[in-house]
Amino acid sequence: MISAPDHLLTLEEWVALPEDNSRNYELQEGVLIANPKSHTFHQRVAMRLANVLYHQLPPGWDVVPSVEVVTEPEFPASVRVPDVIVHRDDIDANAPHLLADQVLVAAEVVLASTRLTDTVIKPVEYAKAGIPFYWVIDLGDPLSLVAYYLEGGRYREAAATTGMFEMREPFSLRVDLTALTRRA
């Protein structure tokens, strides 16, 4: 496990940290944040969301799970690791992280330990970084998705959707939310 540094980290210091897969790490305004690893149900929903999106994306777009996204490169830096992102397919295939302006959609599957961050802090941070769409998936019963749309530098929050989620801009996507939790 990475020990907590005694100062705010720069992006360069973040990149230089040793690899550690025992926790999920993010950087919030230079502060190293460590959360427990996600459980199976969370991972299943994120994996199925990525799969559904992959099969609907038009040419020129791609989807990846759990990649580092730099939301603030300047000191104090911020780096997030959304559960799923949609990005243009013109980036370096082996980039260690993406910049926020390369991301179209950032999606988070809410955990009890990340609810405040995912629903209060990240919408502000992602909007400031210019990510056009942010989705928050709540694993409650029924599973729901709240979509945030960037307008004038701030997010407009849509009502929670259950059942079928549809996006029409910049291209059409449909996600059957109930299918994300079904056992194979």
C-alpha cells in the first residue's frame, strides 16, 4: 500500500507513484485518496455498461473502464479514475492517462464509500474540467442513472432514470439499466 505523502502532490509526483493494486487511488487537489477495491456487483455493472456502450458507439469513439483522467494538471493536481469513460478513438493506445478534454462521458457506479464524492464533488470537478457528460449509476433497488449535461461551464442534472436510459447527443445510445444487473 502506498503511504500517504506529507505534502500536496504534483501531477509528476502522482505519475511517479509506485503501482499498487490493493486500493483504488485518486488525486484530489494534490491529496492522495485511497478507497477500498470495488466488490463483484459493482464491477459487473461497470463491465456490462462498458460492453453495452462499446457495441453502440459510432466509428471514431471508444470506451474503456477504470482509466486515469487528469481533471487538473496544474498544482495542486487532480486525477480521477471513473468506472467507465467514452473517448475519441484518436488517442495514444497506450497512454498512461487521459486529459479531461479527451473524455466525452465519465460514468461512476456509486459505492457507499464514494457517494458524497461521486454526487457532490465530481460533478463540480468534471464540469470545471469540461467533460460534456457525467453519469452516476446508483446500485439501489431499482438501479438508476442520473445524467449530467454540460451547459455554460456547469452541469444540468437530469432526473434519475430507471429501466431504459437514452442519450441522443452527440449520438444515440440506449442502456437497459435492468440488464446491467442480470446474472448471465
